[in-house]
Amino acid sequence: MAPVRSAFPEGAPCWADVQLPDVETGKRFYGDLFGWTFDEGAGAERGYYTAAYSADRAVAALAPLFGGAGPAWTVHFAVRDAYATAARVTRSGGRVITGPLSLGTAATMALVTDRDGGIFGLWQAGSDLGFEVAGEPGAYCWTELVVRDTARADAFYETVFSYAAENAAEDAAREGAVGDTRDGLRLWAPAGTVPSLTTAVAGRRSSPGTPLTGRFLVHFGTAELEATTADALRLGGEIRVPAHPTGYGRVTVLADDQGALFALREV
């Protein structure tokens, strides 16, 4: 995918960061795994936030763990108006944790939860659009939410982001299909579009059991799934869901060496 040069559409993931007990350990893990480099990090006013780069293009960030939650990746979604979207979150049964607050000319952001406490971010871009590259090895390429109560999740996110939504096609070979209904996958695309493989910005998958995480699972691209998985294990990570086929590529779910969950997707 070409470098990002324009604003992301409403409801599209535009950034991801991970909160970790030890940021320096995280830099070693993800730097070795994906070849990321890192800036010197912001000060206390920005929560000691450390940006990560792939070939000098911003792809993610690392930050010290805060609050009572454990190590975890958080996905941030592009919005035109962070204040209006935060208000929809609360009206829909979620809550606001932080913000909305201004980051100078860069953006206005908020950290919020859905009705079940799953954390995600809102990002109203200023000069900082978010990802500078996506959809290639070592960069963000997909996100999805796995839930037991699909109707509850659908009502919340489709109201908050005005998604165009459709259950994935039964015939995975059909053009634009992503998986099949047996996977319980629902496609979420920006309002005014037809949900498909090319237009979907996120997905919701059903689970009969307790999901691994209550928040969106961030997927990073890799050209060699087995080799990258082996590297993650060498670095102290763990496999949580072994490699399996999906309608959008083979995927493995891992925990890093501090316990934060993420997925590798073959691209």
C-alpha cells in the first residue's frame, strides 16, 4: 500500500499503540520482530509516548502501562468531530475515559469504551493523520472485534461510527467476500459504501466462548507467517491461536513477551 497522504474516512482505524510495563523491553521485542525504529519519546506531558517507524514511516507507538488494565494494544478510529463522537459513545452505553483533549495542532483525541468495557480511541486529525503506511509487512493491516453478544456490539459500533454493515458472504470465493457466515464475521465499512473486502475498515466476529480480548485485535502484516511467528517465539512471545486460514489471508494470534495480544496476517 502507498504511504498515507490523506485523512482516513470516518470510523477507519488510523492509529494503534500498546501500553506495556516496560517500554524498553517492548522496543527490543517489536524492533527485532518487525525491524521498527523508535524516536526518543515524548515527555510527561505526552505520557512518555514513543513512536515506532518502518523505513522512517510512522506505524505505531509504545507507552508505559497506566491504570488497572494489563498490557494491551489499542486501536484508534478516525472521526470528524471527537466531541460529537464521544457524546454518541456515552448515549450508546459506553463511557469516556480520557478527553476529548487537544494535542496542539496534531489532533484531538479521546479514549473511550464500548458497552462491555472494551477500550478504543477516537482521533480527530489535525496535522497528524495517523499511520503513514499500512497494509504491508511490518505495518498495520486489519482489525476486528470478537464478541459473544453480536447484537449488542453491532448496535453500539454501527451507531457510533455510522458503519455500512453486512454479514460476510457464505461463498468465500465470491468477489469481495471475507470468510463465511460460519465464521460469524460482519464487515464494517464507511457510511455510503458497500461492505466488501476492498471497502471494509474493520470487522466483528462472533465467538461461542469467552474472547481472548475485550477490545479490537490489531493485525500486522508479514510476508512469511511461519518465519515471523518463529521470531516472536524466539523473542519470548507466545502463540494464542495457531496459524489458520481466513478470507483475507492466513492469521496467527500471539502475545508479546509482556502479554499484549496482537495478530500476524500474511500479506
